[in-house]
Amino acid sequence: MDKNATITLIIYFAGFIAIFYFFIIWPRKKQEKKHNELVSSLKKGDKIVTIGGIKGEIAKVKDETILVRVNDNTEVEFLKRAIAYKVED
């Protein structure tokens, strides 16, 4: 291979890495940061939906888990990372 072909190959490879980063990695990091902020802001009384689609109200917040009241007599414990979003009133 001559010098120009090598440089062209390096430029294509760098371009591929840049495209991969900006279309795959960067948006995922942004989404992960937003979810971490959501999880850290959860408090008792917040209405949430889990990634499984279960709706409820937070009864208690622990270190890694939360207790979600799904009806008057039932509380279910979930990992914090299983929360999809917070329902705004």
C-alpha cells in the first residue's frame, strides 16, 4: 500500500469511529445521565411507572431499592434502576 492509501484508510476509520460515537454512544450517555438524575430525585409520594408498566406511588426510598404502593394493601419492592419515568400531575 502506498502512503495515500494508508492515510485514506485512517481517515475512513476515524470517520467511522466519530459517526459511531455521535450516533450511538453520546445519546446513550445523555439518556443514562438523565435517568440517574431522575432516580436520585425520587422521594416518598412520587407517582412512578416501572419499566414493566406497573404504576404506583413511592412508599419508601432505600439505598438501592424503593417500595411502591400499587394499591391500598400492596407494596412491591423494585430496584431504583427499574423506574421508567415519574408521572407529573
